[in-house]
Amino acid sequence: MTEHIIVDSHCHLDFPDFEGEIPDLVARANDAGVKRMVTICTKLKNEPSVRKIAEEHEAVYYAAGTHPMSAASEPLASVDQLIEISQHPKMVGIGETGLDYHYTAESAEIQKTSLKIHIEAARETDLPLIIHSRAADEDMAEILKDEFKKGQYKCVMHCFSSSVELAKLSLELGFYLSMSGIITFKKSEELRSIFKLVPIDQVLVETDSPYLSPVPFRGKRNEPSYTAHTAEVGAKIYGVDYKTFANQTTKNFNRLFSKAAI
């Protein structure tokens, strides 16, 4: 595969899986054409260590928020707190936030509260909101739509694997859908068919590493360099060559994550 520049829009470089290996991971990503990556802070108490990774590596940017699965066990974020963190030059997104009723349905109400706080911070900072949504399509659609009426905000539906209905609503609001390694799985034909409905200028690619390794690495630890394998499948979905898809998703990333644009 010829190298073309691509971006891993969502990874977790602070997770223990990568301890002591980040310089090598970044080098391998660079060799694969993955010239930028956004590492995601999922608990605000970890923001300093996530920020440090971004500060130490030119190719790495970061986002910060409270993951929905941690909404009940972590202190509730405040809009002012998120705005203050966003002043850092390499902090480029709000989240990940959202709703997860697959694992943590019992904390639905606090998840909704947390999500709305993050949406307000995204409005105030004009940084993109990074949404995690699992088994919560109805509530997610209602909140995203209602909050958008109160004031517009930018958003990416990270690791999108939800319903076609939520996809269509997200696109109508001008949001982006991010394609993860799930798109490469044999049983993901329905998801591939949903992405065929997504305009090519509203799609991003990501790893969500260390999770969700694309084929041919499924079942192994994921890493940013593997973004290229997801993008190969993405190119096939859109019926374009790899260079065209890589260039378009990079352009999309620059538009949405304008603070990280180069």
C-alpha cells in the first residue's frame, strides 16, 4: 500500500496497554502514514497525564471529558472546568462523553446530565463534541436534537455502530461519523451498508486503540498505525482508491478538528 497521510481521530495512548511504548507506537504510526492522532482522556483526573503525552509528541493531540461508563463513579465535570482545560493549545475536542446503556444502564440519568454539560462546553469552546453511544439510540437522538435546537455545536459520533436512524439524524445535524475497525469485521455488513449512506465529506477514521483491532489483527491489541487497514476497507465502501479516501478523511478531520489542522 502506498503511503498517504491519514489521521487516527480517536485512540487511548494513556491506557496501561501502551505503557513505555508510546514513542515506538508514534513512530510505527508515522511509518504507516498516520501522521496525527487524538488521544482521548476518559476521566478528568487523568487529564494531566494525557496532556503530557500530547506535549511530548508533535503528532499527538488530545481531547478530554468523562466517559459515560464513568459518569456515576467520577466527579461530575463542570462547563467551566472543561473550558479551562480547552485553553491548552493541543486540547482539540470535548469528550468522550455520551450514553452507554449496554454496560451501565443503571446510571442513565447521571450520564444524561454529564452529556448535556459536555454539549454546553462544546458550544462555548467551538470544539467538537466526541460522542460514545451504545444501546441508547432513542435517548441519544432526543438529547442531540433538543440540545442542537438550543444552540449549534460540532460533533463526531465516535466508533459509530448504531442504527441507521441515529446515523441519519447525526448527518442532518451536520455531524461526522467515525469508522473504526468494526467496519472490517466479516459480520459488519449492516454497518458497511449504513456507511454507504454517509457522505464522504462527513466520515472520519479511528482505531479506538487498544480496542477493536481491524482485520487482519482482530483479537490483538490495536494501535494507531492500524488506522490504515480500516481506511482500506473504507475506500472500498466508497468505491474510491486509498489515496482519495485518505486525503478526504484527512480533509474532514482538519475541518472538524480545526485546532489540530496542519
